[in-house]
Amino acid sequence: MRTYTRSDLDAARAAWQDFSHDWCEYRYEAAAVGILYPPSGTKWDEWTDPQPTQRAILIRAIRETPDAVHRAIAGASSWSGVIGVVLQERDAMAAAVREPRARPVRRKRGMPTATRELLRAWSEST
């Protein structure tokens, strides 16, 4: 694990000042696994940009799939790693939605035995 100096911590804290409250828990989780600095990008970056920044990708994921971001941070060592895991999960969810679902198998059920016997007895009597 990398060792940080006091000036690294101060620089990272200053870099996080431009981030909204949405980032708080993710910021602390990331710091716990050694990701001290925030993702690249500005608060004006959009997911729909031709080449979205790390920040744009992650804020969308935080708002749409927060659990995926938590899982990704736990096993990552960089924001790029977090993004890779989040995008893989998103693609897997999209594939699952597109995948045709198997129709439930309906068993053909015959008439209950008592009903069959009653019908047989009635048909024989007429």
C-alpha cells in the first residue's frame, strides 16, 4: 500500500472541495482502500459527452446503481478500476434485460380422479 505525506492529504482534500455531497460516502470508502484523490473531470462534465470523464461516469453510477459503486470500490485500487467494474455490472444487467425469458412451463392437469369417475359413471348410466 502506498504511503501518503501530509501534503498529499492536504492536496487531496483540496481536490475534493468541488464535489457535491453525493460523493461523501464513496470518497471515504475509496480513501480506505488507498484511492485518495478524486476522479478526473469537472462538475460540468456529462455522461453523454463524446468521451465522458471519470467523474461523469461515476456520478451517474452513484445516482443509478449505488450498490454497484460500493462493490466496485471495495475491490479496486484506482478510479479506473472502479469504473471498469461498474460498467461490467451495468452491461451484465442490460444483457439480462435483453435476454428472452423462458416461459414458465405449465403442466397439463387432467381432471381430478373423483370428477373423472363421476363423469364415467354418468356416461355409462345414460
